[in-house]
Amino acid sequence: MERILVSACLMGRRVRYDGGAKASADAVLAAWRREGRLVPFCPEVEGGLAVPRPAAEIERGLGGAAVLAGDARVLTADGSDVTAQFLAGARAALDAARADGVRLAVLKEGSPSCGALAVYDGTFSGRRVPGQGVTTALLERHGVRVFTEDQLDEAAAYLRALEP
């Protein structure tokens, strides 16, 4: 049975920067949970950040690949550099995926760790730009296909293709 890495906040865990969760009531996730497929994970917490914590964004909206390459940092609004924690969390997510043979992930869109289609632009103005978070970029680089919580039908189709 294929295992699926999933953002812990989507499972109702209060791990987000503001101490909240973004629990998904989607039937696809609920079915996968009942089947025992889900591997809940929060890369920011696993990387050593507290709950709650200051919001963070990738500078200049460059995205996770730029952070992995050392060309961008992850900063809080006051300029604190939390890049090391984001990188550690991404590596821990990859380790968890490898340990469970994960080839599919459903991660929280918009997050500087988990965003798959968009991230915030680094100005803390609420503006999003196309791009991936640090964890998503690392997972995809290593063959794990990442979907957002709004792409569960596509994720389910991908899962069906993985399982004969």
C-alpha cells in the first residue's frame, strides 16, 4: 500500500506558525486516513521552530529551489534568518518519505515549506507569487510528487496510477 506524506496542519494538528491548524474535511483525505496511508508531518516543527512562531517568507519570493541552492533565505518579518530550520525540516521530511517509501505528498499551499504552486513574495504584504516551498522543492527533486490540498482529485488519480 502506498503511503502519503501529508502536512500535519491539514490533519488538524495545531502546528501552524499562528498556533492553528488548517484541517481538511475532504473525503479523499478522510478515506486515506481510514486506510492508514497518511504520514502526517510538519517540516517547520521538525526543523526546530516553535508553535506559535513568527511568520516567515522566502526573500524576494524566489522559492524553495533558490533556498536549497543557497541563493535565498527564509526570513521573518523582523529579518531573523530561519533558513537553517527550514532546510532541516525539509531534510527531515525527505527522510520520513524515504523511510515509508512515499512517492506522493499532499502539502499546505502557500507555506514557505509546503507550497507547491505559490509562495508569499517575501514582503509580508500577503501577495503570492508562483513557486514552491523549501520542502516541496526538495521532495520533488527526489521523486516525490507534491499536490496541494486543493488538488486531491489529481492526487487520487496519481495514486491509482502508482498502484496496479
